[in-house]
Amino acid sequence: MGLRFIQMEFMWMGHFGGAGHSGQIAKRISKKGLLLGIDRDEEAICVAKERLKEFCNIQFVHDNHDHIKQILEELEIMAVDGILLDLGVSSYQIDERERGFSYMVDSELDMRMDKTAQLTAKDIVNHYAEEDLAKIIYEYGEEKFSRRIAKNICDARKVKAIESTLELVHIIEKSVPRKMWDGHPAKRTFQAIRIEVNDEIKPLYRTILDCIDVLKPEGRLCVITFHSLEDRAVKNAFMQAEGKCTCPPGLPYCSCGCEHLGKIITRKPILPSLKEREENSRSRSAKLRIFQKS
């Protein structure tokens, strides 16, 4: 996506995933610089350490990007030059079939990005009330057949616990009329359950504002999202941070209390090129938004 971070003192990443962005950033920061990589997935950190072992200016932290302020405080870092948040599930996590993220292979229902966390997809599917299941699938998956899916899940678990991804897929397939299939019928429901397991949406708006807060002047926050719920939260947080004065025209000073923290660089999100979409089908839904602090 053409990101460049040059001569940076510090860089913070939302998560490593396959370490692709991290490697490109590590090549471009100065010898005095530091790439601080944060990921809630310990396995992803192990993979990143191996792939980035040639670089000595990287520090790894096992934590959630929602805790950015606490993490920097503990490391005694006052501010950073740039932040890249690469949101959502990584290709590495999807490809690890035992993690339970994919609806294409059979595995245990898990979906935890942080394997030390307690809540799993199996817990949600087997213990959430039907009304709560329907709400999650509708709000986080934007699935119009959410009520039917939730009802069929609850009916199925009365017979036996739902333990595998393919068991859940079969229930979803029976719940969505074939003529209404737009891609794989389980995609939206799996997304919804994964978001609930990892609490991906609720803290995001606040996290974006926290990230802007810890930037140095003229520092930039770059956020890559992969679905509309993430993108909406990022867009709204950017608009809040940019501020909009509501004072009458001609007033010599601002009295409305509007706070301008910086400016939105990307009025419209940057999308992957046709070449990138052809080479990497998972990039098709990616959107990049950038904010620069004053």
C-alpha cells in the first residue's frame, strides 16, 4: 500500500501478523530508531521474531493495541513518530487451521487472537442466549438472516454441543437460502463471532484517539481496516480528532471548545491496486486511512 516511514525514532505497530509491513518499516528507520511491535498473539510474535531476526532495532511486546498508553508508559517512551494499525485477523491466523478462524477447514471453534484469553467461539455458540447471538451476528456481521441463524444454532446445541467450525458452517448453510448466498454464507457469521471473541470494535474508537494522543507533532497514524465496522469507527475518530469549529464567522477567537488535534490526510481511503488485489485476494476489502497530528 505504499507506506513509507523514514528516519523515525520510534514506530508502533498494532499487530505483526505475517511481519510484512514490519520488515519494510524496519528497513527504513534510522539506526537510532526503534520499531515497537505489539501483538496479542504470542505465536504471531514468534513468527515475526524469526522473519525479522536480521534487524536489531525491533522490540516485541505481547499485549493489545488498545493499551497503547500503558505500554508506552511502562517502556518510558513519551511519544512516537508514527503508528501503523493493521486491524483484524491476520493471514497467519487464518492459515493456522487449528485456530478456528476459517470456515473453509474443520477445526475446533476457538477464534482467540490471544490464546491466553478465556472466551472462545465455542463458548459463545453454545452458551449465549438466542437473542444475544442474533444481535451479535446482525451488528458485527451485518447478516440479514441473523435471527434464523441464531435460532438454528440454539436448536442444534440442544441435541449436542457445537464443537467444530464445520458443524457451525453446516448450520449456517441451512439457515441462509442458497439464492441469497453472496460468497460463502458463513463469512459474515464467522466475522461476527470472531469480533465478539476478541472485542475488536467497542474499544477501537477510543484506541484511535489514544494513538493520536501519543504521536509527536506532525506524527502520523495509519490504519488499515478490512470491514465497514472498523472503517466507520476509524473515520469517526479521525473526524472527532480533526475537530469542526461551530463559532459564528468573523469571531476573533474560538469559543465553542472545539479541539483541533491535527488533520485527516486521506479524505477518501486508499484502496489496494488491481495488481495487489490479483496477487493477494485478502487485500480486496482493505482500506487505509491516515491522520497527521498538529
